[in-house]
Amino acid sequence: MKTLLLLSFLFLGYAAALDDVTVLTVATEETDGFKRFMRSAKVYDIDVQVLGQGEKWEGGDMNFEGGGQKVNLLKAKVDELMKTKENDHIVLFTDSYDVMFLGTLGDILVKFKAMPETRVLFSAEPFCWPDSKLAAMYPNTEVTNPYLNSGGFIGYLSEINTILNAKKIKNNEDDQLYYTKVYLSELRDSLKINLDHKSEIFQNLNGALSDVQLHSNTTEEWPYLENVATKQRPLVLHGNGPSKLTLNTMGNYLAKAWSQAKGCVLCEEKRIELDNDNLPRVMVAVFVEVATPFLEELLNSVVELDYPKNKIHLLVRNNIPYHEPLVEEFYDKYANEYATAKRIKPTDYMSEAEARNVAKERCTNSMCEYMLCVDSVARLKPNTLRHLLSSGYDVVAPMVARRGQAWSNFWGAINAQGYYARSTDYMDIVYRSIEGIWNVPFVTNCYLVKMEVLRTPKGLQVTYAKDDLDPDMAFCTSLRNIGVMMYVSNEEEHGHLVNPETYDTSRTHPDMYQLLENKHEWERRYLHEEYVTNYLEGQKPKMPCPDVYWFPLMSPRFCKEWIDIMEGYGQWSDGSNNDKRLEGGYEAVPTRDIHMNQVGLERQWLHILKEYVRPLQEMVFTGYFHNVSDKQIHNDGVTEL
């Protein structure tokens, strides 16, 4: 009984302590970063009062000096608190767009109250910003993180009030400079203002990336962040300055967003159920910007999307003259099945950026609610569109990669110049060692955009055209600049990318040459549809006469195109013993033929024999084994087996 009473008193004391704290932030817009911040507060049961909602932001561009409006909004709120709260009431303030809570308010209070001789605690960082000349005025620059950062602070109401009323500040003046000058004045000692040098509560990421470690593969229930330099687990994480993208990556795991045991918890929170009777209208915009192998299969995959065509607005942009007959045939056959259809031809002489902007603006200015961009190198499964729509994310790409390679349609990180950098979890995401929906800085080739994002005043500035950037980089840069986050989903197998690098449209039937670069597509088109039945248990091949076997091997299309290639080349040997193609110039058993190396198919032919013919041969000729080497070409043009 005594134990229960003690626990009750402790609980009531803890609850009273929490009630004696006001948590404040400033946000004039509900950006993706703000939503993440509020979710983290909810996860740890922290009640946050948001100042400035719906107000016009007059604090300047936060990539530069500014933010005085935050001070003025906070001052007005603290003035209110002074009328109703005791002087020892605690106020916790943090930024919101680039901040996450990593622990409970109780955890924060325990650490704060344990700070000796501290009535106000500001977060700290390794840079003296925005006025580096003030560094010489700091009391101790030898400690870790010697300089004040205004992205988070906690203190008692009376002292906070004194700080906020120390002097006036304009909305467009710098908030960090304001607090820095207060700290460097006599108020530092009189108000007992200290800095969180060890990041016990506040962790600023800029300049400290080598000090922090994300423990995602942990035996603990949830991933956590550790400052390995100070051996602390921070409770408020701030992606200040250029570290915002790092915060985005960490945010995939922290605040109970993901765990090894539970997977992507955040994904399930955001998931929405599609109403089949009221499905959103989607523009499917197909872009053929490079000569692409197996384009026919891409166009078929668009037709086969599991989505009502009367809910799809189709746009097809082809910039490759070689593909125009196929694209025209596709468009003429299917355009009338869609709600609307538009085509951009090579003869329209439109740049890629212009074409993509046309699609974006056509969707923005119409009734469509989403835009699915699909490049010709992407191959999607029929359920991909529905999966992306139901994910609940505003900009989300299905993770697709080249088969057997790490080349994918997203970047896990970018460098200071805005180009590719590999994140620590990139390979895990590509190979699906971990599954979920991941915040990333760049997506390409295939992605879904909720058009509501692009209809805001800031969203209307998003463009595919920026100097010195390719269109998708320009688009993603635009989204990052307005605070719109991008995601990639590897929850399911969504498809893959084809490799167009060796595709040569000057050849007859160039897809035939893609066996080694795009094996999956090649096999689906050119192997006989019953080829796999050769390996069924108990399956016996037909034998029209002793030691002669029939197998379903190649498709009729393969046979026709193989003949077309040879006929198109047309330089058959004359059937005599003299053959200049051979090293000795003499053919002992002459035939009228074309060697595979004459038409560029030698490597492909060897692969066909080794991978598709040899296993069948070994099935029927017991004990016979022969591996085809790259050099075994018989002098009559037939590979020796």
C-alpha cells in the first residue's frame, strides 16, 4: 500500500511538473518539416503551442540572416504567460521546420534541472553565426560547440521574459544575433544563461555530423541518435543550416518512425484507403527522351496499369524520331480510351524541360489531382499507381533499379554542389534489406506528385527549367527549396529500369542486341513462351528420330527478326573455299553464310548457346558437358559446341 501511495505521489508530482511547462514553436506555414515536427511531439506526448499560424512571414529568407519575427511572436506569448504563470514556470522553445523531438518532456526536464547554475539553456554549435567577429567575445571557445544557436532553448519564465525584452528587434533582423548579443552581455551571468555544449538536450547537426551516430540496427526497441563525442543521447534534434537533408535521412528512423521489428510505422500512419467509387484523377505523363530498348513493353505497361482509363489524362512526349512509328501506333490505338490525351512529337521541337513543364502546367490548370511521370526507361507493375496513391505521400517514387545493379531512380544523399552522393542506407534500400518509404533528396524516371502541392503560391514556382541543371534535378531542387519532401517506396517490388546505354538504333531490330544489357526484357520477348516447360519434372522432349530432339527454344518473333538482321546485312559468302573472313582464308566445308561477328551478334549468340541451348543438350546427352568460351567460333560462322 505504501508503495502504491509513493508511486501515486511520484506520478502526481511528475504530471504537475509537466503541467508547469509551456512548449512553444513558430510556424506560419504547414510544411512537410512542420508536420514531421508535430508528429514527433505527438509520439512523445508533448503539447506544442504553435505561434504565427496563418500569419504572413516577414522574417526574411532563413537561408540568410533573419528570423526576428520569431522573437517578436515569442515575446507576445511570454507577455501573456507572465500574467497567468509563476516566475518559475518553464518555457521550452524550438524551431519547427527542421527540428524533431527524440524524447519526452519529462526526459528534457530531468536533464535541464540537473544543469548546475542554469536558469536558461540555449543549444550550442561549432560556428559563430551570423557575425563571426563576435567569437572573440565568447567566454570559452575551447569547449565543444562553444557558440550559441537559437534553434532551441529552455528556461524559467522570468528569465526568458527578461531576455525577450532586452531590446527591440525588427521582424527581418536576425534572431540568433539577437540572442547572441544578450548572451555576450552582462545578462549572461545575472540570468544564469548557459549553452548546451555537450548536446545533452539540444543537438545541432551542422558541423557535427562526425560527432553523431544513428543507431538504426539496434537491439533496442527503436533506433536512436547518439553523440559519440560527448556520450549523450540528445532529446531535440535540429537540422540547422545545410544539414537539413541529413535530418531528413535521420527522420526516416527517429521518433519511432521505423524499427527492425515493426518496420515502417510512419508508412502505416500515413496510409490511406482508396475509394474505388471516387478515385482521384491522374495525369500519366510518358517521356521518351532517349532511344530506349523494348519501348513497346513500356507502352504496354502503361496500358496495363490497374486504374480506370476514364480517370487518367494521358500525355505522351516522344523526342526520338526512331520511336515515332511505334509511339504513333500506340497513341492512335489507345488515346480514345483515356479521359483526355495529348501528344508531343519530335517535330514539335520542344526541349525536355519545356515538355515536362507543359505536362505539369496542363495538370495544374485542370481537374487532375495527381501527376504520374514515367520515363521510357522505367518498367512498372500494374498495381504501382494504386500503391503510390494509397501511400499518402505528396511526392513519392516507386523504387526501381536496373536488374542486378545498384543504379536506381533515387539518390540517398546529395553533395554540396547538389549532385549524387551515396547515403549510408542506399544499398539497403535498393536491395530491400530494409523496407519502407524513405525521405530522399532526389527522384527521377518515375514518380507521383500530388498537384495540390504545386498549386500553392510557392508551388507555382516549381519548374523543370534551371540553368545548368537537367530537368529532373531542376524539379527536385525546386521542391527542396520550397520545403516539399520527396520519398521513395520499396515496400513492394514495383518494377525495374532498363539500360539504354548501348542501344544502337542504326541496327536492324536493335532490341535483339540487348540480351546482355537487358536480359529480362530480352527473354520475355525472344524466348519461346514454353521454354521453361523444358525443365519441368517428368517433361520429355519430342524425338522425331533417334538422338534428335525438339525443344521449344525461341519465339516466332526471334526467328523473324534474326532473319531480318541477316537479310538486312545481305553480305552472304559465295560458297567457295576462299573465305577472307577466316584467318587462313580457306574454308574446308564452304556454305553461303554470314558470321555472327559480321552483324555484331557474336557475344549474344555465344550467350544463347551457353545459357539456353547447353542446359537442354546436357539433359538429353547424359554425361556430356561443354562450356562455350568467348573464342570458340567455328570458321563457318556457327559456334562450335
